[in-house]
Amino acid sequence: MRDMLYIKNNSVFAALLIAAACLAVDAFAQNEFDILGRIESVRKDGTITLLFETLPGEQAYYIINQGKVCGRVDIVSLVYVSSGTYRYRAVSSYRLANRMYADLIRAGTDIGLVRPGKPHAREFPLIPVKQETAYRKRVISKDHKEMVLIPSGKFVFGSDRYDSDESPEQVIDLSDFYMDKYEVSNGEYKNFIERANRKPPLSWKDGGYNEGQKDLPVMVTYYEALSYAQWAGKRLPTEEEWEKAARGRGRLPGSGEGTNRIYPWGNAFDPGKLNCAAFWESHKIGVRIKLLFNVHEKGLMPVTSFDPEGASVYGVVNMAGNAREWTSSWYVQYKGNESKKGKAYKKYGTQYKVVRGGSWYSPRYLVRTTSREIGGVPNLHNDNLAGFRCVREALSIDMEEK
């Protein structure tokens, strides 16, 4: 049986830098490296497969040839192989120090790391691992969905102004990641169940697909959302990732710039920029959008509605209203929150998953970027229903061409 594993960015890899030219350096003798794997094959899509005897502990490794570093590989996904000398097979992207070393991308080439504690000369220019502008701002994922870059860096998370479960306001640092621009629609979920041979979601009446609702966000249980994300080579966002994509960096201490956005577009509530209770209560605001999408009854609207007027600073659409969205986070207290009062405290723990963003029937209070709601008990067959969108890490294959 094969279990798919995903390797996240690791701060330990900050010291792993690729040589800009594959130069012969006497200090880089063969015994200065730990050889941990080898290249198995080259795939048609331009990626390569690697074989490891033990579970890889890093995201990136050197391509090593005759005691020299000639490139770098970045693991995209990992599969456990139940038999043979090599126990793990990884699909990876790669970068060479020079195109003349393309012949090294062949079966048998060594993969490894510099041996810890071994001093060595660095007689070549280095390329930093972290470059804020290195990644493309837009990519298309396996499920043909547009994803937008949420750039790395610090941002303001949480709030001290509202419910106690949103506090304390704090600064968190995240790595680059991509998030789906739109929620997953019924039509996209139909494509998933057909290609992956899965069951229809519980929200489809009698398991039937309604063509007239293909552009509306699909309503699913937590595990239905998780199953789709894994099939698409992605995952569900954490609360921190979801909130950063919704509100931006915020006003960082000492910066004197930015604002802690209450809503994805800013601090002023505008019922013409989201699908919520106030939108349907108004007979004037939002008429153009209602006519454009031919939606006149209260309920969900197409995933592309309110683009761009209701989008976040990063261009992510419908982060407020329409469908509540699953996160992978448990409903627990934030770090530094020591309150033991109120109903929220009694529900903290690893029983409920958090949903974010509010819904088409939510009041303005629940569509704020920091608002948290309980999504249900994911270990039940018939969980609460919510919409979702996916995220994934930014990888070397996403880097802009120089």
C-alpha cells in the first residue's frame, strides 16, 4: 500500500544554496557529502523521480557528480515503496547550475547533502533560497484551477476588538504559498468524482448533479473537501493561511503602513461586494450583480461573482460571504489566549474544525476576516457542510524565468 506524503518548506534548509556554476573545488571532495539517494528516471512533464533508502527529511537536495555540486532538486511529492532497497520514491523538480550539465539528469546520478560539521570553501556565487519576487503570481493547478501567490512574510493575525476566540492579535510569519482564486464549484467537484471514481457529495440530492448549479460553490463535509484536495495535489489551508489571503499583511508594528482589514477589500462594509444577508435585504445595492448572474432568490452565487470588487489584496475572491470555507485547523485557543470564560472555551480542542468567511445568510459581523466559526465534527459521517478552496506550497517549478 502506498501512502502519499507531502514535504513542507523547512527552515533548516536555509543553508542549502545552489552553486551558480559547477566549479571544481578541492574542499568539496566526495567524502564531504552524505549520499542519500539517486535519480531513478526522467518524466515526460520535465520532473524527475528520485529513490531514497530512508525517509527524506528535507525538501531540497544537491545533485552531486564527481565530488561537485551541479544542481538542486526540490521534492514535490513522496510515495512509500513497500519493498526493495529503496523505500521511498519522490517526484521532484530540479535546477542545474549550468545547462551543460543536463546529461547529469539521468538514472544513477547521486543525490545528497553536505555532511554536517565539514568546513568547506565557497568559491562560487550563491543563489539565495528565499527571494520574495522569485515566484510567478499566477499558476494553474492539476484540477485546472487558477491559483494566486500569497507572498512570504509577516502579517497581523487575529484581533483584540471582537470575540475572545480571535485574540490575541499577533504577528505571524508564513512562507510563500498558492491559494485557489475561487471556491471549488459543483462542476469542478463533478470532474473530480468522475476522474477519481469517488461518491457524489452528501449535499447533492439523491446523489444527482444539477447542471444549473455547476458554477455555485460545492457544499461538502470536511473529509470530502480533504479528499478533493489530496487528489488535486494540494491541501486545505490553515487558519493562518486563510486569514493572510483574506486580509493581507496588515499594519505591522513599527512599519507605520498598512491597515488591519476588517473585510477583504478594506474596513468599510459594503453589501454590494459580497453575498451575505445584507446583500439580499437591499433592493438597490447589488442589482447589477443579481441580473448579471440571473440570481434572484436568496442563496449561493457563482464562485466568480464579486470579482474584482470583493476580492482581497491578493486577488482571492469571495473570502467574505457566499459559502463558509473549511480550514485544516482545529478549533483551539490561539497562542497567548488564556481565557477560560464563555462558550468558546468549552468547545476548544481537537473535536471541531474551523470554517471561515461566513455565508450567504451571515450578518456582517460573521463575514469579517478574523471571524471564526465551528465547522462540525469531522469524524462523523454526516458532518456540517461548507465550501472550500485549496492551497499548496510554492515550489522551484513555480519560479519566474530570469
